[in-house]
Amino acid sequence: VQLVESGGGLVQPGGSLTLSCAASGFTFRSYGMSWYRQAPGKERELVAAISSDGGSTNYADSVKGRFTISRDNAKNTVYLQMNSLKREDTAVYYCKGFYTWGQGTLVTVSS
């Protein structure tokens, strides 16, 4: 089982980024997926989650209206579209699914 995140980087406040998480080694379409993040000195927190068929999503209050989680079961990939980024969104973002964590991708929001 493997989850590989990509798409992190440096972005200015107000900018956008899309993270991707490519899954392998399990029946992706059968499992819900989620994104977490961990900022320096803080605990890891749930950002967004999506059901196995993509029909149900939920978000942390801090990102509602700015972030969108989606998935493509044909590509075994889950996405996190992040808009209107704020400095406080700076963190390592992790994909989670099938009891497995990805290695994380760093998002830095700074001018």
C-alpha cells in the first residue's frame, strides 16, 4: 500500500495550489480518503475527507469555502484544491487512506 502526495510548494497569500495523492496497493474506490496537515509546533489535524464514491465530503471549519476535496477513482487519485491561501495554512499536508499515511508535501504560504 502506498500513498504519494505531490503539488506542494511556495505560494503567496491569496494564491492557489492543488495537491494530489496517488494511491496504490489497495482497492481505492472502496475507501474514504482524507487530507490532514501539521503546522510547525502543532498537532496534526483533519483538513478534509471524502467518501469512497465522492458523494460526501466534510471540511475543517478553518478551510470551509476555500478548499475542495475530490477524487478520481479511475486514476486512484485524491485531490485537494486550495484557494485563497492564508499564512496559517502553512503546513505539511498528508494524505490518509486504508490505514496508511503518505509521506507529506510541504505547503508554504508567504510573501
